[in-house]
Amino acid sequence: MPRKFSTRLIVLSSLALAIAPAIALYPMTTDQAMAANAHSNANGKSGESHGQAPDHSSAGGNSANAGNSVNNSSVAALHAAHANLQAFIHASPNSRVGKLAIYAQGLATLWSAQDAYNAQLAGAQTAFETFCSTDSYCTGSDLADVVNAFASLQSQVDAGQTLSAADQAQYDDLSTFFGTGGAGADLLSALVTLQGTSDPTPLLLDAYNKDPSLLTQDEIDHVDQLLLNGGVLAQYGYTPPT
């Protein structure tokens, strides 16, 4: 099934959290792809309910049918994605292949950050459930929602803002999970890294150099798949999770 990477946004599931009343979720910029419910088919699992970032091991689909919905005539400007790896390595940055190489570098960085977040999210789940079993602020809550909520409070603290009494109590309580080392701190660090990773889509549109409304998501996925399968993303440091 094709990857639905429609906006590369962080789409948080609606909060029905015990911690929610006083917490405004950390505002992810629209040009960042984070991992809270980014795709309904992330890893083929319930990405929406668990806030997991997309699985890129089969970008654009994982079968011979991948990319069949691509209108090749409309994406002709991006056929340079078929170029071999050496062409990408040696391309002029102002050429179409060179611009696609710049996009590939950004995509490799983004996907690496998303995969790292996914790994930390999965790795922290058991510890989080243990913590929440005796903690009134997060009982029954989703880990992805809670780490985003805590990141919001942390950003306010880092900016020198004074929290309300209720928010301060929640921050102090959740700090025992996210701020004292271990799985919670590692997850928070991965989230912050992901939040700071730029969306590479404008770089792809620069290579496309046509009306961006003509470029569909299936076509973007198709280009991503070509870059992945052709080893271009690996050249720029991306290794799919095993």
C-alpha cells in the first residue's frame, strides 16, 4: 500500500489525556515531520493511535505495483531520479540531478530522525506503562501524546516562562520519567531532534521547477522510492531499520 506522506506534518491524536487540561501540545511547525500519527499505514500498524512516524523500508509501496498510480507525463521533470548513484554523487548542484541529490540528503536526514524516534518510542513503552501504573497524570494515556505534552512544558521552562501551578505540578511529576535519564529521556531527545529536522519537500519542488500543484503525493512517493532503491539515500547516511 503506498505511503501516505501527504504533508509530512505531525498530526497528534486528539487528547483525552489525564494530563491534558492545562497542557497545550507543543506546536510542531508544518515543515517538520515528526512522529505522532503521521501516517495511517506507518509500519503497517496503527500509526495514528500510537504516534509512530512512517516506516520507510518500502517507500511508495512494497510491491511491483508501487508507483502504478503515478502519472509519468506529469512527473517527467523528475525522471532524473532514475540517474545512477555516481551521477548523483558528481552532479552539479544547479542541475536537476544535483537538486534531487540535495533533496535526497534532506530526506535521508528526516527519515533517519523519524526512525530513531520510532525506535525510542517502542523502547520506552514498557517503562512508560510501569511509570503510569502508579502515576495519576498519565494513567491510560498514549506515550506519544504525553512526550509531546511534556515537550511543550519543557519548551516553556527553557524559555524562562512561569508555568501555572497545575502545569508546574504536571511538569515536576513527568520530569521523573522524561528528565532523569533512561528510556524517557532518550525518547524526549529523539523527539526534539525530529522537531528540529527540516521538511525537504521544498527542495524537491525546486528540482521539479513547475507548478507544485501538479505534483501528486503518489509521484513524490515514487521519487522517494527511486532514491531509496537506487542507493542514493544510503549514500547520504540513511539505513532502513531492520
